[in-house]
Amino acid sequence: MTLPMSFPVARPQWRSHAGAAAVTLALHAGVFGLLLHGWTPELSAPSQTQVLKTQLIGLPTPKPAAEAVIEPEPTPVPEPLVETVIEEPQVDPQIEQQRLEQADLAYKRAEQERQAEEARVKEQQRAKQQRKEQLERERQERIEVERQQREAQRREQLAREEQQRQQAARAEAAAAAERARQAEAAAAASRQYLPIAKDAPDYPTRALDKGIEGTCTVSYSVNPQGRIENPKALEDCHPLFIRPSLTAAKSFRYQPRIVDGRAVTVPEVKNTFHYRIQ
């Protein structure tokens, strides 16, 4: 739509007042110039009496200048409004068809790209999920292998401990058997191990006065020099026979026993003293 080219515009009032003020100033300036031009004082030669003469000049009263009449400017006549009719451009059907086809192709291409992007994202997610599941399976398999290894190590440790216990038990049994054999041999040897020199015990006076008879067995060790060590009376001894039995046992002398070419201590040698009144 086309708008009208001209409209009535209100003129500002200050322009008319400014013009009138300018005209008034011009008139006053002219009057002032006339006054200055018409007043010419006559200078006379000075006299001896030096009399000052004055002359009064009367000027007519100036008429006020007529104020300029400012004619109002004519009001412009607005031009008639002309309604502009915009005609729609004619569209070529072939161009429109081509534009629609291009838009359809662009939409299909964008849709294909979107679907391809979605497929790519899904493939990445699937690959990531598969990788995660594979890592989890590998972790579980590694944990299972470690558990089986620990279980095998535990069984091997238990088997070794059991074997060690059995070996220790067998060794202990063998050592016990050896100790028993040695004890039995020592006992047998001690029974056959007789002193080469000994003193008979004194019969206790109190036992003799009371007519007490009995026996007393003394146990001791024979050192490598054939002397008695740590003699002690066993339980079958009568209290009156303990002291003379220990004293007599300390006087015993034995032939040192030789084992593997050297003299050894013979433990648990026993000797029984018999006390009889004749």
C-alpha cells in the first residue's frame, strides 16, 4: 500500500513573531541613524570672553512604523489517496514442481542421514555393551581361575601339612620305638651291667634292734669314668634302709661302656640291696 505524499503541517508561531521583531529593530536603527546624521554641532573660534553658546534643535517626533502584516501561508491541499494494489506474482508450475521435488529430496536425504546417525549410535552402544559384557565375562573367568588356583594351593597346602603330620607322626613313632628299644636295651644292659668294685651297706642299728628286714633298690647313672651319678632310692625302700643304700651305691665302680669307640653315660642303672639278719 502506498501512503499519501503530503499532509497539512502546522507551521510554528515563533517564526511570525521573529519577523515582526526584526522589522521593529530595523526601524529603530534607521531613526537613530537619522538623528546622528542631522545633529552637527557648530564649533566657533574661541573669543576672549570665552562665552559658551548653546543651540537647541527640535526634531519632529518619528512616526511609528507600520507593523508588517504577515500573511498566513496557504494550507496545502492533501493529495487524494491512491490505493496500491499489489499483484501476486504468477508462479510457474514447473518451477514449483521442481522446488517441491527438491524439498522432498532434501527431506528424504535428511531423514536418511538421521536414520544412519541413529543406526551408528545404536551400533556404537551395542558394541560398547558387548565390550562391557566381554570384560565382565573375562573378569568373572579371571576370578574363577584365581579361586580355583587358591583352592588348588589350599588343597596342596593341606596335603603337604597332612604329609608332614604323617611324617612327623611316623618319625615320632619311630623315635618312640627307638627310645623304647634303647630303654629296654639300657634296662637289660643295666641288669647285666655289674660293678667291678663295691662296698656292702651297713645294717642300720635301729632296724637290727627291731629285727626289721627288707630290700632297697637304688637307681643311678654311670658316667663315662665309671662313677655313680644322681643316685636315688625307689619307692620299695624302707625308710631305715635308704641312707645306707645310697651310701653303698656311691662307692660302686663300673667299667666304662664304649659305644662307637667312645665312653658314654649309662642311665637308669639299678641295684637292689637286700637286708637280712643272720
